[in-house]
Amino acid sequence: TERPVKCSGCGIKLQTVNKELPGYIPESAFEREPVICQRCFRIKNYNEASSVSVDQDEFLHLLSGVGEKNALVIHIVDLFDFEGSLISGLQRFVGNNPVILAVNKCDLLPKVTNWNKLRNWMQQRCKEHGLRTAEIVLVSAKRNQGFERLLETVSELRGQRDIYVVGATNVGKSTLINRLISDYSDLEQELTTSRYPGTTLDMVKIPLDDGHYIIDTPGIVYPWRYSELVERRDLGAVMPENPLKPAVYQLNEGQTLFFGGLGRFDFIQGPRQSFTCYISTTLKIHRTKLERADSLYQDHRGELLTPPAAADMDKLPQWQRHEFRIGRGSQTDLFISGLGWIKVNGTEGAVVAVHVPRGVKVLTRPSLI
Ligand code: GDP
């Protein structure tokens, strides 16, 4: 297939030669849809002013009729990227229809996890985001766990409703849909899917045995998730496939941790305390002195501090520093969308900072575990 000559954003002639000149596009970005120049890409994804991404707007527009319909909504989120994959604004669109929050990838957490406490924690987060959930179900599409509970809940709430399945990309939606289909329709019969009437996006209706439908909606691309920013080959490094092995670091103030070359955590001020990193086990953590951190990064990014590889370094936006003052009292996570989180175990307060590419969502929250 021929590749586009012009940026589908601003219409400029594309070129891969000179970053400083208009129309520049990195070779790899031709694989991304839409094909747009780096400038448009930056405006689209990192403009602070339009923090609600266009794609979410599009998505919610697509959903705008659902409030008037008799629907059951299954909203799938990724436990590893909870705040990054939660669809804020969903409530307005679903009206009074029930929402089941299916929290996928629960296999990533340690076996000892207190699941009830976890469910309460999630309920709190949903409340903060204005989302009412009829039920929160923890599942693992990969391990085939939690589905009985999910299907039970679906049966209880379904009545005469169609089932809408919504979620961000990479949350495990495909796997879950397949499972629903195999439980609700005749496997002997080949599945016929059809495009949802009146939409140009890939909204797919899957008929169930009882004359109702599962509606699979397109995955939302959220620009603030690290998993959307990295090259495909580095996706495996950020998105954990296996249970997280919490890595505990006893740090003095003035120490820094690097997560490969993907991010950095500074303990700036506070009493000696421990920090627990919940990140993919494939990412190597390097400890150094805060005062050495800048030069270490300059000298060793793409080599010692990798991924990304040297060739991919400039494809990511510049790092941005986010400083936080952690108060005394309850335990806090520093959450980095798509990369994981760092639990501040001390309760006597600390000043810390996180460095990640501009646009990646970083926030503090009460500790998940
Ligand atoms: P979709 O984009 O939402 O349809 O997500 P996919 O079903 O394609 O899954 C996206 C990625 O998440 C894949 O790399 C899966 O291997 C991984 N994944 C999906 N479900 C789980 C799960 O339950 N646990 C873990 N650890 N990974 C999962």
C-alpha cells in the first residue's frame, strides 16, 4: 500500500528528513492512524489546553444515544492502569442504565491481596470520578478468573437489555467479549457481526441467542497512558504480563530511582523511609544519587538506562518533572499511567518528584495495597 504524502491533520507535505522543518514525521509514525506530522501529533496529544482527548469526545458522542436505550454497560478497566483507563464522563452518557465495572488483570496483584478492601478502594475512586457502579467485579481475562461472578452479575442486571462493552485500548476487551459470546450464543453457529447502524467507527453488534445484542465499541485511545506512547516493541516492557513483584527500596533523601530509561523518581526531602515500586518486572531499576541523576541520564540513556533504545529516544516527548509533597498520615501511591506506581510507605511526609514524558498522567492517590 502506498503511504500518505500529506498530513491528514494540517495538510502539509510530509518528510522524514529534517526534524526542524515543517511536515516532519518519524518513519515509525506511518504505522499509526491517523498519519499526521509530528507537530500535529504533539498538538493533538500534549496540548495542555485540550486535556480531554478528542478521541474520548468522539467516543462519548458515539455513546450519546445509550442513555435513552435499555442498556447494560460493562466498563472494563485495567487494574494496572486504573485511573488511566477509567472513562471519566461516562455517567452522563449512560443515564440511569446500570454500569458493571469489570476490573481486568487482577492476576497481576500478589496473592495475599485483600479483595474486599480493593473493591472499596475502587468504589471510592469511581465516586471521585462521578461514576455510579451497580457492581464492581474483579477478573483476569488471561487466567480465566472472575467470569462466573461477572456472568452472574450480567444475568441479574440484564433483563431485556443489550450489553454495551466499553473500555480503553489494551484493557483486555477482546478476550472478555469472546468469553461473553461463548456463554450467551450458540457456538456451533458462526458469529455474524455487523456494523452498528449510523456510525463510521467500528461499533459492532453481536447477536445473542435471545434476540438481544452485545455491542462492542471501539477502544478509546487515551494519550496520557504510557502504553500509548512507547514503540510497539517496548510495550512488553511497560505492560506487565506476569504478577508484579513489588520492589522495596530503603532510601535516604537525595536518592533517585530510574525505571529503565522510561521514568525517574526522586526522593527529595524527608526522613529515611521505604518506597515500593509496582512496575513491570522486565524494567530494570537503577538507584543513584539525586545530584548525579541528570548527568547519568544524559550519558547513559538508551544504553544502561533502557528501554527505550537509543534510536527510539527522540520519539518520546521530553521529560516533565512533577513534584509532590506527601502529607503525614495515610499511605500514598505515586501513580504513573501505564507504567505502574510507587507506594510511599512512610507516613511522616516526604517531598518527591517523578520525571516522565510530557503528557503522561501522574497523580497521587491513597495506596491501592
Ligand atoms: P483490548 O485491546 O482491550 O482488546 O485488549 P486485549 O484483549 O488485546 O489485551 C491487551 C493486552 O493485555 C494483551 O497484551 C494481553 O495479553 C493483556 N491482557 C489481557 N487480559 C489480561 C489479564 O487478565 N492479565 C494480564 N496480565 N494481561 C492481560
